[in-house]
Amino acid sequence: MLESNKGKSMLEFQELMTVFQLLHWNGSLKAMRERQCSRQLAATERELEEARLAGKELRFHKEKKDILMLAAGQLGGAHPPGC
């Protein structure tokens, strides 16, 4: 977080941290992470299917899907159908 805000003023960084804390406290941050994880998982499933149909190596896509499914489980998010 600090690394990505190099060059910004301390006030800008404090404002960003305040927003981050508010999102965390009201549960929006968790919901935002769950949505992002779900989107990434859906995209990875499409990539896996495209690679399979194209006869390409599937290992990377399969491992990526497994990692995202694990992350979704830890976030408490529901898995999309077919997972």
C-alpha cells in the first residue's frame, strides 16, 4: 500500500487509509474482494476452456483456477455453478 503511493503527500495517503478503513469496517471491502475474485475465476474458467479447445497446455490455467477457488473459499464467497 505504501509502495504504490510513493510521491503522494501524507494527507493524500491518510485520506486513502481512512477510506480503506471505512470500507473494511462496514463490510464493503470484503464484498468488493469477493466480486473481484468471482470475476477473475469466471475469466480463468473461460481461458481454461479456450486453451483446452485450442489444444494448448492447461496446467497454468488449472492452477490459477485452483488458487482462485481457494481464495474464494477463504473469503466465504459462493462458487459459480460448475465449480
